[in-house]
Amino acid sequence: MEIPRRLPSQLPLILYLFFIILHTNVATTDTIKVGDWKEILNDTLVQDLGMYAVLRYNNSTGSNLSFYAVFEAQAQTVAGLNFRLALQALDADFPRLYKAYVWEKPWENFKNLTSFEPVLG
Ligand SMILES: *[C@@H]1O[C@H](CO)[C@@H](O)[C@H](O)[C@H]1NC(C)=O
Ligand SMILES: *[C@@H]1O[C@H](CO)[C@@H](O)[C@H](O)[C@H]1NC(C)=O
Ligand SMILES: *[C@@H]1O[C@H](CO)[C@@H](O)[C@H](O)[C@H]1NC(C)=O
Ligand SMILES: *[C@@H]1O[C@H](CO)[C@@H](O)[C@H](O)[C@H]1NC(C)=O
Ligand SMILES: *[C@@H]1O[C@H](CO)[C@@H](O)[C@H](O)[C@H]1NC(C)=O
């Protein structure tokens, strides 16, 4: 007996597409080519991105988090690269988990923290 998996498995991708459209300044006339999320294997790059995310978050909110480590990182092609990070930072010495999105367009030397939120639970 075959279980039809194809349709439900595409649902998260569609939700992320909406997320990206809502959280970035992409003009509606732009053609957006969205790729699948892929694990990033370069740990130097991953930890650098995590440090960047916390630094930007601190600076834009006046917070004082201290970056600890990225646990999981994926990238998706979308008018550049969209990075999704699960990271740990210390909030007043208390370790907490956060989910961050960093959007990069290397040819324009553009990089932005588009989302940074604590992971509840
Ligand atoms: C890994 O990422 C670092 C930092 O971005 C970069 O300098 C290095 O060239 C990358 N290494 C590989 C093998 O791609
Ligand atoms: C922090 O923000 C200020 C203004 O909001 C800016 O001038 C400064 O360059 C920022 N520093 C970093 C490291 O992003
Ligand atoms: C902000 O984040 C960076 C990276 O973790 C850290 O070096 C810095 O001490 C933090 N705090 C402030 C106030 O910038
Ligand atoms: C920021 O956090 C670090 C380590 O958690 C602490 O040593 C420092 O005093 C804090 N700075 C501010 C301005 O709260
Ligand atoms: C960077 O992302 C933030 C959060 O989504 C947004 O408010 C800001 O306008 C963006 N900056 C640029 C230059 O796109």
C-alpha cells in the first residue's frame, strides 16, 4: 500500500515562500526562483553567520546576547541565498535557542538579518 506523500511534503516550502515574501523587500514584479533548503557543510561559514546574526540583533535592538553556537544551518536559493539558522546564545548568562534568517546577495555585497526569534519550548 502506498501512502501519498508528495503533496503534504511541499506544504512547508510554500509556507516558507510566503514567509520570505512577507519578510523581505523583494518587489512583487521580481521573478523569484526558490530552491530547496540544503544543509550547509562549511562550519566556518555557519558559525560566522550565527555570529553575524547575534551581532546584528544586539545592535538593532540594544540587546546583549552573546553568541554561543549554531546547531543547524540550511540555505535556499532565492535572489541570492537565504540562510536559516538554529543557534544558541546566552541571554544574561542563560542559554536560549533562537531561529534566525540571514539573506545574502554576494554580487551586491548585500547581507541582512531578516528574522531573529527565540524558539519556544
Ligand atoms: C568556508 O567558509 C569560509 C568563510 O566564509 C570561507 O572563507 C572558506 O573558503 C569556505 N571553505 C570552503 C571549503 O568553501
Ligand atoms: C550599530 O548600529 C549603529 C546605528 O544604529 C551603526 O552606526 C553601527 O555601524 C552598527 N554597528 C554594527 C557593528 O553593526
Ligand atoms: C552582541 O553580540 C556579539 C556577538 O555575540 C557579542 O560579541 C557582543 O558582546 C554582544 N553584546 C553587545 C552589547 O553588543
Ligand atoms: C553583556 O553580557 C556580558 C556577558 O553576559 C556581561 O559581562 C556584560 O556586563 C553585559 N553588558 C551589559 C551592558 O549588560
Ligand atoms: C533588513 O531586514 C529587516 C528585517 O526584516 C528590515 O526591517 C530592513 O528593512 C532590511 N534592510 C534592508 C536594507 O533590506
